[in-house]
Amino acid sequence: MDTQPSNLVTPAGIQEVEHVVPSSPPPGTLSAPTAPQAWQPTQPISIRAEHEAAAHSPQQLPPSQLPDPLSHYQTGSRVLEQQNNKKQSKNVAKRTRRRGGCMLGCLGTLVLLLLLVGASWIFVARPYLHNIVQRQLDQAMANAVDSVPTLPAQLPPPGPLTVTDAELNSLLARNLVSSSPVQNAQAHIASGAIHLTFDAYGQACAMSVTPVLEQNGHLVAKNVTVEGIMGLVMSPEEITATMNRHLAAAQSRINHPIKKFQIRDTTIDVQLD
């Protein structure tokens, strides 16, 4: 049964409504839903506003999880240092390549200059100087051949003829003109050869030759060596050919074969047939 509330009058004259708790229905029966009481206040809940506030509010982290400003600064410094090192490495590599290219270019230029100088010496300077020296040698040896006597009365008496260093030097001085590129010639006879020192174009030079008597009685020059700048102008083979040509001319003027030819220290013994 439903119970009706009773009206009570309070001393202040205020009417108060007494709430009566309904009795529980007996087991096995269904109770109708109770209508909401009109007097109970309701407050709307704004879920969206709370989510937006949570999204916009900064998250507070514990101090242990906060980033260290010093470590962040050190990390940034290391990144900048690595970038600077990369730039410096690139600059050093560029400078190294630039220096290597300059050095290679200088060496290439030097090699080209040497080739040009060598080519000009072989094709221009050497033939020109060779012709000058060849003419001077031919002239000096021709003068020496012309001084050989041709008449029998002018020939030395039978027997050995001795030629000394002094006589050879006197012969050289008479046949070398002042305009000759070869000056200050000095001869020395020793060790089975004739050694000659002289100045060619102001440079000290030396030459040696071994006279050999062949079986037919002809005297020839062998084992010719040339030292100094003279070797750049004339080769030993060229000097050998020039000397043998003039030796043959001198023996033709004598018209007597050479019977004996011996080289001693400072002297040469010659005997005509």
C-alpha cells in the first residue's frame, strides 16, 4: 500500500514535507519504475570542455624526467663542432688538391722545358756548334799535316825519332788560332796514350787517344774519350774519324811506312821504314 505524506506544521509556521520511504514489494512481484523526483537538482557535465582543458594544459613531468639543459647545450655544441670539422676537412682537401694540381703543373712545365731545350740542342745548337768545332779541328790538323816535310832531304835520318810533351805542346800552340773555341791546350804522354786538356767555350775539357800501329804500317787513333762540354758538341766517334783522316794524310806526305811506334812516359818513339 502507498502511504500518503501527512502535513505537519512547525513552530515557525513553515510547512514541511515529510518523506516516507515506500515499502519493498513482496518477493516475486515487479515494481514499476519510479519517476524522478522533480525537486532534485541536476547539473550538466561538459565532457568536451574537460578534454579540451586537458589537451591545452601543459603536462607536468617529475624533476627526474626533465631534460638537462647542460646536456642539451653539449649536444648542440658537438653538432656544431662536427659541422665545422666537416667544413674544415673539405677546405683542407680542396687546398691539398689545389696544391697537388699546382705541383703537377710545375713539374709538367719543367719536363716540357727540358724537352724543348734538348730538342733545340739536338736540332739547332749542337749542329751549329759541331760545325764550328769541326772546322776548327780540321783547320788545326791540316796545318799540322802541311808542316810535315815531303822531300827526302828534309826527312829525319834513319833510326828512331823521339817526340816529347814539349814538342807536342809547341805544335798545338802554333796550330790553334786565337779565334778557335779550343784554347789553352796541353798534351801529356803517359800510360800508353796521349792525354789532352783544353778549354772549350770557356769550359774545362779533356780528351785522350791511344795511337796504334797496324800491320800495314798505318798509324790510327783508337779508344778516344771526351770529357766536358766538348762531349756535347762532338762524340768520340766523330773525333776518331777526323783524326784518322788527317793521320792518313800525314803519312801520305811522308811516303814511308812506319816501322815502329812506341809510347813511353812523356815521350813517343817513332821509326820509319
